[in-house]
Amino acid sequence: MSEDTQSSEIYALLDDEYARAILTSTNARAKSAKELSAECDASLPTIYRRTDRLINCGLLEEQTQVEAGGHHYSVYKARLKRLTIELANDELKIEVEEQPTEKMADRFTEMWGEI
């Protein structure tokens, strides 16, 4: 995705109430689509469409949550730390600062410790 295309997609996402609600809701901890659906008062298809767009822009990450019985499901966590929009030389520029991604090894260690 080119920088102009990604910037346009980010502007569009920021204009979307569900995308903003998902980012806000997943800032402190990862949440499932069902949790997001209830919190954002949106259908599951709406949540999945927005999470896909947010993931494609690097603003959200998908993680796999494993339960004790071996079942697993996806949870979503905001990666956005700071977003800056600057007007310089008659041009809008967007700068996204992302949270570092959680490493698989760290998740495995945490999961192992819970067993």
C-alpha cells in the first residue's frame, strides 16, 4: 500500500465511529470480536470489517487467545500509540507511532506460567 493510499485509509478510519471505538476499547487490553461488538454496539460483521481495515493500516494487531480446553479465538489489541497530522508546505502529512508488537516468545512464556 502506498503512503498516500495508507494515509487516505487512516483518515477514513478516523472518521468512522466504529473504528475509533475499537481503537479506544482495545488500548488497555486485547478484546474479542464479541466483546467489541457489545461495547461498540455494532454487529459482528461490522466489527470484523473494521478490524481488518485497522490491521491493514497497522493500527491494530490480531492475537490468538488459547483457553485451557484447547479452544482458541482471535483477540484484538490497538497498536496506535500516537498519531500526528501536520500541515506543511500546503500538504497534510500523517505520522503514526505504533506500540511495539508483543513477541510470540513473551506470549508463550506468559501462557506457560499460567499452566
